[in-house]
Amino acid sequence: PYFACEFAVVISGIWWATGFTSHLDYFRDENSLLGENLNSYFPKTYMNTAKNNYVQSRYLQDASYIRFKNLQIGYTLPKSLTSKVNVEKLRIFFSGENLWTGTSMAKTFDPETIDGGWNGSVYPLSRVLSFGINLNF
């Protein structure tokens, strides 16, 4: 989700004053409208200057990750039980996709799309849970 804040970047003279909620962790003194934040992750923002655009490596992140992509569990009831109610086969199942991701990266990034998803151009992964019953007469 995007969140409007005081964080801004000057790019070719155009102001970009919208960032992610994690960008609110920037240095602010006691005179800030959002309150003081002296132990911030990001530096103080400067307007109309290139001070925040210097090349540096402070914000490099480890893009390694582990992801639990898919789980399928099912059980077919024995024919001795289902034949009593004129059912040939009864199967119950659960399926889950994108259940868990372990990474030390900021939550604003998906480690699988880190090279192209930094500007919000990649749709985030959805967690999908499915339950069902297959019934054959």
C-alpha cells in the first residue's frame, strides 16, 4: 500500500512525494509535523537538492529467501464407507499457494521480482487457500 508522507525524491525536477509506509521511518527533529524520529532507518529528507542522491551501499539488502509455494493434502474415504450411501468415491482436499516466505528483506519487496518490482510495477503474490469435496456416484 502506498502512503503519502513528507518523504520526497527529486527526479528530473519532478516531485515524487508518495512512498510506502516503511518510508515513514526517516529522520525527523522535534519540529516535524509527524513527530520526532531521531533513531530512524532512512536519513533526513532534503528538498531541492541532490544530497539524498549520492551513491552509497547503506540500504543494500540480502535478497535470499525461502518460500513455501504450494501444499496439497487430500483423503479418499474407503469404499466400504461410501458404498453404504451409494457413493462410488468421496475425496476431501485442501490446497494452499504462497503460504509463507522467509526473507530479511523489507516487506515492500518481493524477493522473486526484486529486479523489476521496486516501483510497484509487479502485482503482489496472493495467498490462496482452497477446500473441497470430490463426489462420484
